Amino acid sequence: MTGRGWWALVWSFAASAAVTFLSFLFPVTFALPVFDILGLPFGTSLAANWMWWFTPSLSYIGQGIIMGFPVTVAMNIGMVVGWAFLSPLSKHAGWAPGKVSSTTDGARGWILWVALAIMIAEAVISLLPIVVQRISTINSHYRQRTQGSVFIAEDDDRTEDGYFDPPEDDEEPEHEPPERLVPLSWVYIGLGVSAVLGVGLVWYVFGSDGIHPWATAIGLVLASVLSLIGVRALGETDINPVSGIGKISQLLFAVLQPGNVVANVIAGGVAEAGAQQAGDLMQDLKTGQLLRASPRSQFYGQMIGSLASVFVSTAGYKFYTSVYQIPGPEFAVPSAGIWLNLARLLNNGSLPAHVVPFMVVFGGVFGVTSALKAFAGRSTNPTVRAIINLVPSGVAFAIGFLNSPSFSLARLIGGYIAYRATKLAGTGETPLFAIVVASGFVLGEGVISILTLTLTSSGFGAVSCFGCGLGGGGYCSGGC
């Protein structure tokens, strides 16, 4: 990165940090009730009653730049459908009688089920091509072996009989010397010890009312198998389908331990965490290989980082929960609601009133679109690919349901900035300079948030709650 890039990173970091600190002093900065003017003819406050406000977070804008225009557009389409149509519909029809922000009996909880249907449909359908391709590859290799061939079938540069000849000596891939590799004995011992330790710790923490040890062991085996799918999908598409992997595990454990919500959530968490970490480690090791780093040195670093993260993440969570209510206005953690609601559905079978038809329709629509994107997206026809690119992402669409409108709006601004920057660059990709600025935006808010958290825990708060009481208030953070 050039000097210009470093300056861009520094200034974007400083700007984001300043805006974030300003929002700590004056909370209305991150909860501008700009949509209340639209509610005046109806005698209601869209901010106080319907969760419509604008958060001019530079971090959100930076995330939108990184995510890109198509994803942010899909997210905002989902936001409009969920929060401008389905939320008022469920409230006025009496299907969600509670407060709109409630995830139990409010409109937010009602539309969450529709989002869950979309995510499950897309997650399951998107896994099918990967599974089908893997089965096809295994069958192909099996047929070659049974036919006595010692060659490997490839898609291009084949010989006349359709197989590659063994590579010449000078074509052999470079091999790492043993002292730079991780011995297999370490892998086997570590796998066995960590599996036993994991089963024991889960049983110790959750007890007999939680997941049984044998079920945890099955969950670890399942997580290992599903991690292979996740790693392959990540390597081929740059997308790790961890959400779908977690949902598959939840569905299985609804059969293995029926009626146990805790076991269902744990099993899904183990499977998703396994796939997520496997994907992260694969990317880490691949980057190291490209940089010719020692795999053993990377292994040491990963072990140190894993051990440190146990204490850092736990301490960070306890720090946040000592200051904020989680879930709460500042941290709604909507994905946790998705997990819990699916577990409850699989074990108790209860759904909010009149939500099933909407789940079926939206799940069916995005199941079809996901299938089109999964299979037709491999087409080399530019017209077909152009049409497929116009189909919105089901996951992004559902995220628009899960989060309040303020979460999506600022990201749309970032997505549009990325779109314009790409057009001006003429390369078809977001310029590196824009990514650097976006990274500064995200880092600035993240770092200064640690400072504001410390100040809040020390008893310091907002300087003024001006503007936070319009329409009844309740939408500002910082105790306003």
C-alpha cells in the first residue's frame, strides 16, 4: 500500500472515530428520526413506534462499500418488504399484538419467522450443487479405479483417452520439508484430546438437562463432515454456507434428542462453529502457502490465537453484558433469535398467528431463485449470467428483515459508493483505495467503541439527550 493509501486509512479511521465518539456524547446522532415527517399524516412517530430512524455510521457505510452494491440493494429490498409492509400488516391485523420491537409477540418477532424460512430455503438449496458435485467426483474416481486406470480425470488439457498422464519430474509440485510440516501424530492426538475435552466440557457446563455426551460426540462427527462441505464451498465460491450447515444439524438433533431446545441449539452451534473455523483456517493456510510461510509456524500461531481467544472473547462478552442489556436496544443479536426460534419450532411446534402462509410463499420463492443461481449461475452465456446477477440474494434479503432499517440504510450508501467507484475505475472491481477507506471507517468505530464502553462502565454517559424524546423516544442509546 502506498503513502496515499496509508493517509486514506488514517483519515478515514479518524473520521469514523470522531463520529462514533460524537454519538456517545449526543446519542441522537446515531438515531436521527428523519422519517417521522412521513408519519405526521397518520399521527404516529415512525422512530418511536416503528423503529424507522437513520444511523449515519461511517462503519456501516464502510461495510456497505466492502459488501458491494448488489448485496446492499438486496438487503434494503428485504428491509422495505419486512419493515414497511409486513411489520405494519402483522401489527394492524392483530397477529403481532406486542410492541413492534419485541421478538416474542411483536412485529419484529413475527417477520423474523419469514426471514428464517428464506434463510433455510436458500441455505439448503445452495448446498445441493456442492453435494451433487462432490458425489459425482467420488463416483468418477471410483469408476476410474475399478477400471484399472492410474490416471486422474480432469476437465481440460486431457489426452486422447480423457486422462492426464503422470507429470514429468520438472512438473512435480513443490513439497515442504518435514521440519516445516505438522506431524500427523500431532493431528491425531490433538483431534482425540480436543474431542474428549469438548464432550466433557459441554456436559459439565450444561449438565444432564442439556445435550447428552453421546449426542455431543455425534455432533462433533457431524461437524467434521459438514466442515468439509463448508471448506469446499468457501474455496470454490468464497462463501461459507455456515448458516445452512447449522440448520441441518438442528434438524438432525430434533430427531436425536426431541423436545430438548438446549441440545438443539448446542448441536447447531457446534456444527456451524466447526464449519466457520475450518473455513477460516483453510484461508489462513492457503494465504501462508502463497507467501511460502511455514505450515508448522502457522500451526503454532493458530494454537496461540485459539487459546488467547478463549479468554479474550469471554472477557469481552462479560464486559459488554455488564454495561449493556444483551439482547437489548444497542445489541439486539437477531441471529440468536433465529437459532432459538428454529429450536423451539422443531421441538415445540408453535408459530405466531398467520405467519405460515408467508413463510411458505417467501421460502418457496427464494428456494426457486437460489436453485436458479446455483445451477444457471455456472452458465458461460453472458446473457444468462447477467439475468442471474439481477436476482437478489436470499440471505441478504432476509437480513433486511432481521435488522432494523437503520442497519441497512447506511450500508446502501456504502454500496452505492462502491458502485460509483467501480464505474470510475473501469476495472469491474471495487478499487483498492475504496476498500482501504472502508477499512478505516470500520476500524475507527470498532476501536473507539472500546473507549466508549470503558467510559460507560465507569459511570460516564451522554452529555445531552436532545432530540431523543421526539414521538415518545425510546430509540436512542446511552440511556436516553
